[in-house]
Amino acid sequence: MGGRRLAHLRKGLATALCLATALSPLLAPAPARAQEPMTLIRDTEIEETLRLDSEPLFRAAGLESNSIRILLIGSRDLNAFAGPGVMAVFTGLILESKSPNELQGVIAHEVAHLAGGHSARSGEMSQAGLKPFLLTMGLGVLAALSGNVEAGAVLASNASFFGALGAMGYSREQESRADQAGASYLEAAGMSGRGLVNFFDNFRYQEVFAEARRFAYFRSHPLSSSRIEALRARVERMSHVDAPDDPESVRRHAIMKAKLQGFINPGVAIVKCADPKADYPTRYACAIAQYQLKEPDRALKLIDALLVEQPDNPYLWELKGQVLFEFGRTAEAEAPQRRSVALKPDAPLLRVNLGQTLIALPDDAKVDEGIRELKRALDQDDENSVAWRLLSQAYDARKKDGLARYATAEYNYIEGDRRQALIFALRARDLLERNTPEWRRANDIVLATENDRQVMRGGRGG
């Protein structure tokens, strides 16, 4: 593909991240509220739950689900945002939601902003100038939320990523329209609108706070009592107002919250471990908490007990493999990670975990297999920079210098380091056989970055 095409493919993520900056404002005169560390979390299980919660609402709004990228942002702040082609949900919002209907209510409101095009105005998003997040994978980055930088990096913990750009926000008229449209989408999907009303009602007090003290969500989505009452009156007249939550949605929601709690607040989750009658989400959170608290043997004991009950749960096998790998038991990690991939072959993040383990084994055949697994993952999700970094390491281990430099160029391009991307792409182009797929993609990166004057001023390396 040509350089223009490559640049277009990469543009979506950068746009989404600029939106994150613009719509999650950190106001300059706001010393009373410290900035929360933020990460872009990749986790197959949670992403799947958010997608299942959102798809009926996308359909009700006439939006193509596959055209909307759902981002999970790790922050204790209560927030969400939507913009062209992207919707983001913060972990703080998920943990604050008391039911799937509350979370789906907020999603419905954001879908209404998407359908109404409310966020696409005045060019503010394209001017944000945000460096792209480093995409990360799976369980390891979740650990970053609790400060465990050995297990996952905090990717955007300072103002260089989420600057004081001012509130983009929405007008009161847009908010009111989004309330009404969101309620209509919930009704069309057979869901109650009470969750959205209850969510707003729980945070009614936000309207009396100074701007700096409000949750980020209510800084960009101003709340008022009259707005809540207007929404309540509409919802109470709807035919599905008393519709209960779907039991499967309740189950998924509980597991999602438990998983996040285990990573973010392991000390809290661990308190419930002593209850022998604890439900699955609680015990799942306990296993994750033990892993977070650097007690791998206790974590593995809990995971094995859960696997007796759910032997075909790919996420338990994923967790077991992750614990073993991160605590230096790489050879033992291979089997559970293979099992997770076998149970969910269409999940690229699980393949990345397996590939990471295989390329760490002292066996050339395993390294070659790991390369194949990483390439299969990238066929499904070519914007996972961790997969590109691992692939570059594997190629380097196998003395494939051209391919190693090409993979490093892709890694840097996704991260937003255009100068390093150009340097490695130029070197890869010199080393690779001309007109191979990798040579052409390296050439695409060169064409997409070479004319950038700022990049060229940085010089050409080797």
C-alpha cells in the first residue's frame, strides 16, 4: 500500500487520542484536583464486555458497530467521551456504576453524542497535538493502575499527554438532546432508562461544586437538577422502564468490576478472600490481587481452583500464563497460554501473550513459532505496538536484521516517534529484499515521514 494509505490507517488512533485530550479536560486553574495517571488498557475480556453492552445501542442509533472503536482508559477518575469513530470509557466510571443498566445508560448518552455529531466542531480535536499512547497488551498493563510498574507501564502520567487544553464540553442544548436520544436508544434496545437517571441522580451534587472539583465527566457534560427531572419524566413514560437487567449482562458486569478491582485495589479485594462461599467474581478478584501483591503461589492456587469449575474459560488460562511468565516460570507459562488461544483463537491479545512467551524460550523452533503467533496477532490488530516490539526482538534473536529494523520502525510509528520510525524504516529498506511486503511497508513509512521537516531536522541515522 502507498504512504498515504498507511498514514490514513494510523490516523484513526491518533485522532482518538487527541479526542481523549480535548474531551477529558484538565483545566489549568485547577490545583485542587490532582491529575490522575492514565493508561490505555488492552484487555480482551473487558473489551468484549464493553462491546456487548454497546452494540444494541449502536444499532438503535443506526451506527455501524465495527466503525466505532471502544477504548478502555485506566484512571480512577469518573469519565467517558465520544468523538468521530471512537468512544472511551474510564475504569473509574465502570467501578462507580452499580449495575450494567447504569453503565449502559451512560453509553447510550455517549452514543447520542456520536449519532448527533456533537463532538465534531471547531477543529479543536485536530489541534490538540497529543503524542499517541503506547499501545499495550493484556493483563500486564492493568497492573500499572495500582502502581506496579514492573508488571505494566503507566503510559500517560503527566501533563505532556493530557495537557491543560480547556474544556471542549457540550452545550446545554446538546446535553438535553443527548439525554432524550439516549433514552430512546435504551427503549429501542429493550432496556430501562432508569440506570441513566439514577447515575445522574447519584452525582446531582456536582452542580454545586466549583469547576476544578468536579469529576471530569461533569466538567465536559454539565449537569443540572432540571435536566435530571426532564429525563426522569421521559423515562417513566417509556414501556421498558421496569425492564430488569439481563442476567448475562449482570454476570459480565460483576466480573468486569471484580477484575478491575483486583488490579486497582488489591488490598481491598484481598479482604474478601477468606470467605469460602464467595462467588466467582470475588474469587477472581482475589486471585488477581494475590498476583498483584507478589504472591504468585497463592494466586496460582486460587486460579487452579477456579479452573476446576470453569476449565474452558480462556481468561483464567490467560491469567495463569501471565502469572507464571511474570514470575520467571516461562516454560510453565507456555501450556496455559496455548490453552487460552485454543479456546479463543480470534483474540489477538491472547496470541501476543503466547508469542511473548515462545520468543523468550531458549529454543529456535519456539522463537520461530512465536514470530508466527505475533504476526497472526498483527494481522488482526496491526496497531498493537507491543506486538511489533516483541517481533523486533524475536527477529533480532534470529539474526534477521532487516526484519528487526522494519518491526522497530512500525513500533515507533505507532508510538508517534516519527524520527525514529524514519531512521529504522530507512535502514530496513536498505537491508530487505526489494518489493517484499515488509520492504513495501518500510517504504510506506519513509514516504509518510520523510517530508516532515521537523523529522528531517532530527537527522538520518542507522
